[in-house]
Amino acid sequence: MPLFEGHKDSGIERLFIEMPDQFKNQVIWKYPDAQIMQHSTVNVDVDYVAIFTNLGRVIGVLPPGRHTLSEGASVAFGWLVDRLTGNGYYDAELYYVATRDILGLPFGGPVDNLQDGPTGLVVSVRVFGELGYRVCDPPTLLVKLAGSSGDFDHNQQIATWIEEQTLAAIRAVLPDITAGHGVLAMGQLQDVTAQAAIAKANTVLPSWGLAIIGFAELNVNLPDEDATQLKMLAATKAYTGMAGSFNDAVRAEAALEIAHGVAAGNVGAQEGLVSGLLLGVQGGAGVAGFGGGGGAAAPPPPYSAPPGAAPAAPGGRAPGAPGAAAATEQDHFCANCGRALGQGTHFCPRCGSATSA
């Protein structure tokens, strides 16, 4: 009589193996019995595969559907039959592994200190969002990541590993993106960042039987203080870049104002016009705010004679000035020909007529 014949665990329920409904949200679920009965039926849902292992290696994979473990299964899969049970059980462990897309996995955290390309400022960058992934190679995932422990939280282990690899991929691709476009442009570059991060992560994850399929949300942002500083520095740099055209506009406007002053009769503005055009309106006379003293240039002071000088002669000439002596010496004329005669002249040098000195 076989050793386990008539054992209570050999009831009819052990002939039908399937995943309980309460565990169908799991990525990996292990069938609790250590041995699988021959001739039992294994039901596999459409979004799972059933994997059998023995002595730490995968010995068989069943796709979705209903499968009967007949006597030929031991030959096809290379299973070992437990001889102690009268050849009634397979010496194997059974795992269900999900093959559907797993969506809504949250992730996030600090990325790194990155240099903003346009400003050169180093800022702290962080990221958060949700992603989707799938098990692309169930046997590899089971062997390399999950292991043979049935009590371990495989879902959490897989989620943590994918999150770590996703953050590592984003850290790898962000420096090139921020160097070319700047951190402040990350909101408009989410698709570029997501595609680059997926491509980078999927160079590593498939070796663990996993693959990222996309991001439902990907938000790269800065702490408030870094964002404020970066915006101020970007604005300052933009104004600095406009300095040349700004100065040209100031010079043109100032020259126009000076020209208006000349047209209005402000003589001092003409000097400011020349100075302003040649020197960029730096120190032009008669222009407020440009080195001209805040108003129009004052007219030159009137001429004043030096101390001790004789009073001016009639007609505005000072004594001794050119023309004054001539007016004094030519104070009588020849009565015959009208020539001007000097003082003490008795005969006209032109007509020889006698004159009265």
C-alpha cells in the first residue's frame, strides 16, 4: 500500500489546481503544496503562466488554459516522480506568474544635483510619477529575482527593483537634456525624458525578466528655492544679452530729445547733440541725466572789462580799440575835394588847397 494512500490531503480538491481569486492581484503566487499529484488538472488564467521548478531550476512552463498532468508529463517536462508516494506525486513546486501589463506603479524621489545649461546654475532635481511594466520573461524573473521563497512579498520586491532602475535611468538621461534645454523647460520635455528613460531602463531590466512599457505620469521639478533662484538668474542673463540693442535705443531717444531742444532755441543743446551722438550721450551738455547738470546749458556771461580799464568809447568801442583813433584823427575835411584831413594839416595832399587846421 502506498505510503500516502488514503491521506486526507489526497482529496478531490487536490486534483484541480488553480489560483484563488484573492491572489489574482499578485505578480507571483506560489502553490502552497510541496508536491503535485499526477493526473491533476492545472487551470491557468489568460494573464498568467504556470511554472514548475525542481531543485532550483525550471522544469516546465504551462501557458494559459486547462492542462492535465498525465503520466507523459513527467517525460515531457523531465519531472522527478516521488517514489515514496507510489509514483502518485510529482516532486515539483508550482508558481503562477502574471504576464499582463502592471499599471499604476508609483515612484519618485531625488534625482541628482544637475547643472542647468542656459544659466550654469547647479540645482537639485527630483522626480515623481506612475509607470507601467510587464513580465517579459517569467522563468527568468522567477529564478533571478523572486527565488523559491513562498512567504516573501514578491510584489513589493519587484516594485522596489523597478523603481530603483527607473530612477537610475532618469539620472543617466537628464544631464544631456538639461544641458541642451535647461531645467525650466522640463515641463515641455516630458515625452523626450520618458522615452529616453524607458530606453535606458530597458537595457537592464530584461535581464531580470522585466520591461517598462510607459509612464502614466512623469514630473521632473525643483524645490521652490532653487526654482526661484533659477528664474531670477535666467531673467538677469536675458537682460544682459539685450544690453547692446538697449543702449542703442537709449542713445537714439536722447539724441532726438536734444534735437528738439535745438529746434526750440536752446543753444546749449547743440553741444549736447554732438557730444551725445559721438559718445553715446555720455556727458553731453544740456541733457538731463546724461552729465549735463540736469538742465539746459546756461548762456555765456556778458563781457566785463578788467579792473582799471578805461570806459568804453561811444559806439561800444573802448578807448584804444581799432577804429577809435581814426574817428578822432579824421574830424575835418578838405573844402575843395572833400578828402579827410588829419589834425595839424594845412594843405590838402590831393588838391593842394589850403585848409584850416
